[in-house]
Amino acid sequence: MSTVLNSSAASAFPSDAALIEQLKQQLASTEQRLQFAELRVQVLEERLRQRRIEKYGAGSEKLSNLQLEMLEQEPGVSQAEVQAEGERPVIEGNAVEVAGYRRQRRGHPGRQSLPPELPRVEKVIGCPAEQCVCGQCGNPTTVIGYEESEQLEVEPAKYYVLVTKREKRVCTDCKGSKIVTAPAPTRIIEKSLASDQVVIDTVIRKYCDYLPLYRQSVILDREAGVEISRATLDGWVLQVGEMLRPLVAVMGRELVQGSYLQADETPVGVQMHDGRGKNHKAYLWQYGRPGGATVFDFRLGRDRAGPKQFLENFHGILQTDAYQAYNKVGGTGMVHAACWTHARRGFANVVKLNPGDPVATPIVAEISSYLRWMPRPASRVSPWRRGIGYDNRKLLSSCRKSKPTLKRQNPERCLEERWRAPANMLWKSGRG
């Protein structure tokens, strides 16, 4: 009876081999979940460090994770404090030393001299009465020179009313003579209370000094006592834009007639009157060449219609960030060129987070060598290369130099072999 019970009890439990196999499967599953959790933690740490670097500026790239965490605990941190923290030794612990970003302390350049082309206005400060008499003999002292110093001075903007009087003439000898008036000068805004100089100054402050129109309205009220609404200032800017359309058209034709162009697009918020209560995401499409003109084409969307219309007669080399809207545009014979800076950006972010990364570090070094490369002077190149222009010679030589390195590096294969987490920054750098 006992033998039967022992055999039935033994059959209820798995054998040693089955138990070992079950434990192995559980261990493998646990290791897989742990590996995925570690990769997820690494991704989150990378994102957190990148956000902190974006928050505190380029000077924070050389700080360790622990130093960045300490800055987060401060109520307010200035750029000077970030720079001072970067000069300190890296805090030990779980902090990571960010190599390659330690800068040498530079000596003070000394007192800066003011530009010689600025006009000089002299202000002579005389000695007080007790210094104008010799303390020994009592005779008057003589001026033998001056102790000079220079300071940058400014005259505040001075608003005044420009009264324009146009002559009215009539012949007093002839009865019924017609009255004639001097012609009025052409103005940007006809019958406006503001002169052309005020309108031009408004446009320059908006687009060169990045001063919004509502702030300029407040400044005019404070400085001149003149209340000009933001809507009126908007009208000034729109009128100037309409007057500049012919000039923009000429600049665009000159760019398209060239042999090399760079194109990019940037989002800009636009207020719409559709009742949604939020800005519409429009785009400024930029077309230009280094050292030359640049034209911005405003579009409400990011589709292919904008570049297709602008580049329909372009037959040269177009360099972009490989955005798909630039495909199937341009004239016959147009050549697409990629951008090394865009290709480098994602890998450079990985190096900022982990300077010793074995995959991203050599790729950044290779691309940086291309960006530092400069072509030979025109006098030392062949005539046909000299004819295609400086920018095209640089682009052509860079492409020929980079082709064998791309085959040697093959970053896509390196990433697929080493990194499997889709959210990892290095993966996105290679895929993007």
C-alpha cells in the first residue's frame, strides 16, 4: 500500500530534468526583461541628459550627470553659474566624465579698445581751485597735459514732429491765375502720421532686433507719447513687404539661374481666424547659397507644392536634409546632395551623452574631418573645375572623399548589430 502511494506521489512532481528546463526558461525570460529594462533606463537617462543640456546651454555639455542633477535643485541658474560649475572637477560617484569638452582657461584679453571710426566728443574736466595754485609758492599752475579715458556713450532716440510745407504759388499779375502746389514726396504709407524713417525703423527692429510689434507700440507710447496700435504697425510691415516683392522676385531668379542651392524649411506659428483658438503651423522655405542671397517663401503647409514651384527651372546641385518633399522637383539635370551636418547631428548628440561610445565616436570624427576640409585655391585647380565655382568644387571633392569612408563605416550595419532598442538615440541617429 505504501509503495503505491509513494509511486503516485512521485508521479505528481516533475522530474529533475523537466524542473531544470523550466527554471532555465524562467531565467532566460527574466534576463530578457531585465535587459529590456536596462535599455529603457538608458534611453530615459539619455533623454533626461539631453533635455538638461538644452535647458542650461552648450556650456553644460561637459558636466556630469550628478552635476546636472544638482543644478536642477537650484531655484534659478544663470549661464555664469553653469560655466563656473564646468570649471570644477567632475564629481565622483555615479557621475560620468564627459571627456573632450574640458576647455583650457584663457587669459584675460585686457581692456578692449573702442572702434576708431566712431566719432569722438571731448569733455574736459578742469582741476578744482585749490589744485590750480602751487601749494609751495602760491603761483598759478600750468596745464601740461591730460589724463585720457574713453567710454562708449549713446544718445537716446529723439522723436520730433516733422512739419512739411509745400509751396503754393499763383501769379498776382494775371487775373484768374491757377494756383499750383509743390508735388508731395512719395511715401511708404500715404497720409500716415509716421514718416518713412519711423516705418523703416519698425521693420528693422522687428526682423533684425527681434522686437515684437506690441512692444514697439508700448515703446512709442512711452518715449513719444503717441499711441499707435499693433494693427497699424502690422499694416506698415505688410505694406513694406508688398513693396519688396519685385526685389524678392529678382533675387529668386538669380538663385535659380545659379549652379548650387541650399534649401531648408522651418516652422512658424500663424494666427488663423477659424475659431480653433490656436496657431496654425506654417513654414518658411529657405533657398540660398553661402555668401549669397537668401529668399524665404512662406507656405501654409509642408507639401511639395512650394519647392516644386520655386525650383521648376533650377538645373544645378540642390543640397537639402533629404526631406521627401524635395524629391521629384526641379528642372532636368538637377542633382540632389545630402548634408553632412544633418547626418552628424544625431551621432554628435550620442557622443555628448556617452563620449566613449565605440560606434558614434568614430563616425563623428570622420564627418568632422569633412566639415573642416577646405578646397584648394582656384589658381591651383584645373580649368574645368575652376569653371564650376567654389561651392561646387567643395561639394564635389567632399563627395569623392567621403564615398570610400561610407563603405568602410557602414553605420546602418553597425547599429543593427549592436543596438536593438528602437527608442535608443543612437538607433535613431543611424536610421534618420
